[in-house]
Amino acid sequence: MMTYNTILTSQAERVFSITLNRPTELNPLSREVLDELAAALEAVKNDSAVSVIIIKANGKAFSTGYDLREEHWITSQYPGNFEGSVNIEQDRRDVHLIVDYWMKIWRYPKPIIAQVQGDCLSGAGELLAVCDLAIVSEWARFGHPAACDLGIPPSIMFWPMLIGYRKTKELLYTSRLIDAQEAARIGLINEVVTHEELEARVATIAAHIARVPLDNIAVLKDVSNTWFENMGMESSIRRGADLDAVYHQFDSFRDFFKTLKNHGVKAAFKKRKELYG
């Protein structure tokens, strides 16, 4: 097994597990996290001894989304360093690279199960979306609290095709979080179990899937994905990337990062709460 700084990996039988491992920071998605996640997936992509991937996390949160601090920011322009707006064309190119990243995982040939034990918010919803199955703890929560001021993850977490357009609009317009039971009811995730049962339940499902021959699994995944791709899923996501770059020109985006740069993350979140509830 390779050694990583932000994730842990392990293998049991034909199941390979990747664990986000920045628990004290609530597992935000930094460039290093994304690079290491991609490297771990690539390392077992053609390994015939691995049939199923589990992505999970240590600590109380699965992930709170993209890391907002300058040293961990995932695009080439840090908004807090600009008096005005970031360069929109460069930003657009950067956001499309994020789309490239998630689409590569979406098309990964082996099934990926998200094991979600806590909050899965904003950009982490993109990681959830590109997983094939999602089994979650009763303690899990989902949503995009940054919709009111920072923009949209370009895929909109696949919400339109997973939960429909009315629920997508509701969650984007209100920026509210939903609990695990509501997430299951609207089709965002597959199953809710007690927090104590989560590890065992995911292991059972993964072991069951791993009994299917690898070539068979790859075809089953490909045919399922093809339905959504033929509906224009990727072109919609690309449009989302363009609109995210537009959103990044708005005052709310600049003001958030100005507050964060000058006063810290807690102050930026406090101001958001005061402005938008």
C-alpha cells in the first residue's frame, strides 16, 4: 500500500477502502486530498484483486466541502487576494478542470460505495454524486449551505437527476440542510442505518457485489451511466461550470472571501449566518 498524507487505504478480500483522514478539520476537500484520492483509485483500477471501492471518512463529518483556506484552495486564483473579481476566463477553465476530475471518477470502471457517517456538505456532494451507491448513518446531513453566497458545485451534486428539479431548487434557494431520512426519501442516497451498524452494513453490501465477476460489473455500471449521459448530463454539468464562474463575479462571493482573508473562517461563517439565516 502507498502512503498518503490526507487519506488512508486498506484492503479486505476484494474490497478496497479509502478513508478521508483530516478529522479535526472535518475532512475538507483540498487539492492534496483530491490528488491523493485520484491516485488511490488509479492504483487499483486495473487490479484484478479489487472489485469494489468504499470511500469513507474518519471523525464526525464525512466532508464539509471544498477547503476554503488559501493554502488548500483547489483553483489557481484565490479570491481573497483580489481587490475586485477573479479573472472569469481563468476561473472558468479551472472549474471545468474540476468537472473533468469528477467525470473521471463517474466513469471509473468499478463500483464505488460512499459510506457517510456525518455531514456531507457543498462540494462533498460532488464526491457523493459520483459514487454508485450511498449508505449513510442516521447522523448524516446533506446540503449546500454555500448556495447563498459562494456559487454552485458545477455538477450541482447531480441533484436534478437524483432528486428532481423541485427539490433541487428548494435546497439551492434555501441553502438548508436535510437529514438522512429525508435524503433517503427523496432519492439522494440508497439506505439509512444506525450509526453503529454503518460499517458492517457497507461491508456486507460490498462483499455481496464483489462476488460478481469484474467484467460483468463494468458492463452493468457502463449501461447504467449511459442512460444519464444520453440525457445530456455532462453538457448540463459543463453549463453549470460556466455559470459557477459567473457566480464568482458577484459581490457575495468577493465579500465572503474578503471577510475570510481578513478575519478568518469563523468570522466568514458568522457573517453568512447573520445575512442569510
